[in-house]
Amino acid sequence: MPLLLIAAGGTGGHMFPAQALAEEMLARGWRVKLSTDTRGARYAGGFPDQVQIVTLSSATFARGGLVAKLAVPFRIAGGVLAALWSSLRDRPDVVVGFGGYPSIPALTAAWILRRPRMIHEQNGVLGKVNQIFAPRVDRVACGTWPTDLPAGVQGEHTGNPVRAAVLDRSGAGYIAPGDYPMELLVIGGSQGARILSDVVPAAIAALPEPIRRHLRVAQQARAEDIDRVIAAYAEAGIPAEVAPFFADIPRRLTEAQLVISRAGASSVADISVIGRPAILIPFAAATGDHQTANARGLVEAAAACLIPENQLDAASLSAQIALILGNPEAASQMARNAFGQARADATQRLAALVETVATRT
């Protein structure tokens, strides 16, 4: 059977689409290996058992003290040598990198050995590792469109693969806002969500009473913020469920009349595939401001409103919420526009591109 070597790690944002591709390629009769580092291996629990996990040494200059930074080149070099030895023993037919420093050894080995190789970029701006490899691979698959690419590099819009639980609800019917219980879902990434805890409860409390009295809120918040967020909603008399993590996001998205969210690539993909109106608040400290780039497609399609973090306050957010929930037809059109931006077949598109690259030799 042909062998796919996936190079990924670091965060769930890299690993979720990698896992989706692994599942699809196994179904197509391929063998699959995952090359990652010890940190990335902790995120690999969802990969099918048939996927062989290869742990290699890698590192980043973004973490640790002076000694750790001085050791980075040596750790990467050790990982590259191990990747070369592994690839010579069991030659991959194609290597696919998903970004993050754990992908460096396998992609470097593939470049040295001239194996067919490609990268998948989830965000609208290439991450640092993908910037390095974009001119050195056969194809660049883009999860967000348009994606800012280096001069001379062309990308192919495959979309971002989403979980099966999201695909099962693709294009689910949208219940427009009205004089009945409405669900408002607030989701923030693992970084920078504190501002949502600061602003969203006050914004909802400031809504006109005819809208506010029908609202039920589910909000993700950091553990250290949960008590004060719960207290803020209780003081305003708004039913709210607050937790650091919701395991059933696809269901909650399906039931929501409105979503307030960061603009991580996976969140944007989920909102699009299910098709829901959204207010997007990009994480201001994201590398290259890539969350603003991620939001671009939904905003230009009139499926979402964007509020830059430095302009976010309770009054402006409350006004946007009221504008959407107070206009059922506009909200319904936003939901349709969001679904129009979806790439529900992103996994299949990406798998087809992998097979195309593999035939290069």
C-alpha cells in the first residue's frame, strides 16, 4: 500500500485537519504515519489506531530560556537525521506538513530526498514554518481563502477539514430569531479569551428587554474567569451555562441563533459548514494577524460582522447583537451566506490533492 507521512503537531489547530486527512487516506487504502514531537504526540489521541506515530526531536525559538534557545538547532538537526533514516527505511510516497515546528524534520527530510511533498495551511496567513517550506514543496493547500502567499507561490483552495460531528450537521436548518427562547453561543480559543469574559456579559445585559428576555447563553471562559462570568449573568437575570470547554460544539452551533467567536480557522470552518450568523472578534496577538485574514471570507460574504479587539466594548457589541437578533430575515440571510462559504468536502479535496502529488514520481 502507498505510504502517506503526515508532519504535524503543536496545537489542535494543526492536528484536527491532519487527523481528518489520516482517516480519509486510510479509507482509500493507504498506510499512514504521523511524524510529530513529544508535545504533538499528546494531541494525537484521536488518530485511528492504524496510524503509526513517529516521535522526532524538534524545537522552537519561541519557548524556553537562553540555554533552550541555543539547543534549538541541535535538536532540529537530530530530528532531521532521524527523519532521513526513517524515510530511507520506509520510503513515503508523499509527505504532507500541517505547520508548526514539529513538522520541520519530516518536511526537511522529504526536501533532501526529493520526495513528493506538500503543505496545508489552515489560516489566511502562512505560519512561520509553512512560510519556509511553501517555495520548497510541490503544492500548497489552503484552508482559508484567500490566503496571503509569498511571491511566486500559488495555492489551491481545499478548505479546512472538519470533524465528522460537524459534517453530520452540514447546512442544518436555521431557526430565525423571534419571540421565543434563543440560543447565543460564545466560543473563544485557548488564548486571549479573557476579553470575551470581560465584555460579552455586559453587552448582553445592555440589550433591549424584548431581546434579552428570550436569550439563553452558553459561553466558554477560562477557568479563572468562570465565577465572575456566572455572577455577571446571574445579576442580569440571564440564563447562562459557562464552562472552559464544550464537548458538543457542533450541537450547540446547530441550535444557536447567533455565534460570537474568535476567528480561528477551525471555528470559522465549523460556522461555515453548519451555516450560522456570527460576530467575529479576531485575537489581536495572533501571528501575522491571521485571525483577521481567517474572518475575511465570511465578512465579505455578509455572513459575519467583524469587531477588531481594540474596538471591542460592551456598547458596540450589544449594538451588533441587537442588529442581528432584531432582524430575523437578515439573520436568516447571514446563515445562508455562511453556508455558501463552506467547503464541506474539504477532506476529500485535500485527499485528492495528496494523491495527485504522490503520482509525481
